[in-house]
Amino acid sequence: MALSIVGPACAQCTYELKTWSPWNCGGIWGTESYQALGLDNVEGWCGHRHACFPSEAQLPVYCPPGGVPQELPLPPGAGPNGAHSVAVNDFGMVVGTSFQGPNGTIQMGCIWKPDGTVATIPPLDGGWMSKPYAVNNSGIIAGMSMSWPCVWANGEAIVIPIPDGVLSGGYATDISDSGFVVGEYGHHSNSSLRGFRWRDGEFEVLEPAVSYTVCRARGVNDSGVAVGASQKYNNGVWVGSVAAVWTKDEVIALPSLPGHPFSYAMSINSSGGIIGGRDLALILGEWTGSRWAAASRMPESPRPSQGSVCEDARRMTSKRDGLERSRLANLDAVCEAGASAHSSTVSKV
């Protein structure tokens, strides 16, 4: 099921409802519905459905704009738990995770390309897992490998260096078309959990709002405005959460509705519109979707070229040594070969 706005966004909008029939397993086995996880700017989406009994696998799905859901091929090495897709860009490039090994417990990132081929998102050298969370219109992927936040450009990983002394690692959750990456690192148990914003080798720690102890960043727009949540833990128990916005200069705690003390933001568009959720009773798992009006925005930033990604890798290479210098240096050869097939960008609507 999907909702799309007909006409310009406004206070009183008309919505068109679109549904897709569930997959028919035949006979007594009934149907399996689709779960949508990623949406592009042209109304294509991706996600998964469960395989028909007796299989317990997840099957990746992509629905092109105006089309019907299509089952994507399982990546090489996928185990009994299958795979799922989590994000798609405007060119139909889909990313997700396959569950590999005899028990399906090893997560390996994968790319379903518009030409029908499937590629693996390589883990860091010496590692065995990779996991994407987002892909932009330049085909640059954000995610994590071996507890390190990473971006992948043309199949090569760039490690986002988190502060020294953080033992629990981190991951990148979103990437904008202009090259801003956000994510989080650390852990709430020692109050080290923080969001971050990164672009062109510049790493910025995002601090929680006043009176909160930890924070997470989940979305970012082309202006670099990040959203997520500022949270408070007491003896390992979550006792408060407020949706938060990080502009260039400040963190803003967004208001929650009365009776909903727990809130979080998940995504922000280039007009400043923000979506997220509110939790009334954590134990019962009751939640309601939320939308906040436009927040303050940074000045518009230029969209990245392939050269900016390559220069970023070169700058980081000069700052690191040993194995990581070798890994990042490998991107030079890729950059010299030319831009990605998806290096052009499409303006967001």
C-alpha cells in the first residue's frame, strides 16, 4: 500500500491510495503481503515478502514507478533466510542485505543494479559482513562493516573514522544527494552514544539536546540538516526520547503531542519536512506516525561530483596508516577509471 500526494504539498492535500495484491502461494497456503522499506523520489519502492510455506526465507522485492512488485534474484551465497532490500535511488539501484551461511546468520550487503545484475557490497579487509542502510542518486552507499560506519563508492569502502576510545563501533544511517552522511556510534550504557554528521572528510559529533544524555542521527537532507532523537537513559532503562534536529549551529528538540512523551525523527526532505514516530506505551509497543513542519535549514550545498568523493578518499588516506591506508588507497585506481554510471543526479521533489 502507498499514499501519494496529488498536486502541490499543502495543509489540505488530496491523497491517492495505491495497493498491491499480496503474493498468492496457492492452495491452502494463502498469501504473503509485501513489506516496503525504501522509497525513492519518483514513487518506486523496495522491501521484501516472506516465501511461501515451508520456506522461512525473506525474498527481496522492487516495485518500479507505476509498476507492480517484482521479486529480485537472491544474491550468490544467500542462505535459508534469503535477503531483503532496504533502499532504492531514483535510477532503480536497490541495496539490501543477504543472510548467508548454513544458518543464515552472516549479513552481507548487496546491490541490485538496473541492468539486472547483482553485486556484493564488500566488507572491510579481513571482515565478513557489510550492511547498507541508504543509497543516493550518485550510487554512493552508506552503512556499516565490522562495526565501522562506511560509505561505498564504486565498490570501494571509505571508513568514517569515529572518535578514539569508542569500543562499540557505529554505523551510517543515511546519505544525501549532496554527500552529507549521518549515523551514530557508541552505546547508551556508558553515555557514549552520539550521532554524527560527515562530509568530505569532516567529522562532526552531534550532541544531545539539553537535559538528555545520548542521541542518535537517522536522516539528513541536501542542506546537511540532520534529524534523529535525543534520549535519556537511567541505569540502562530508556526513560525519555525527543525528536531532534541538528542545523549548522544548534540542536533543536521538536515538540511531542501531549500524552506522547517518547518521540523520534527518522527522515527529513529538502523542504525541511520531517517524519518520525511517537511512542505512548513502550511495553505495549503502541506508536503513532508524526510529521513536523519545516525547521531551520543550512544554505543549499552543491551536489557531489565523483571527484569530490575521490578527493575525500585521498585526504583520509593521508591521515591514516597501515592496513586502512592501503584499503583507502585502492579507491584512487577506481577514481582514475572515471565516474560511476549513475554519477548524474535528480533533483528531489
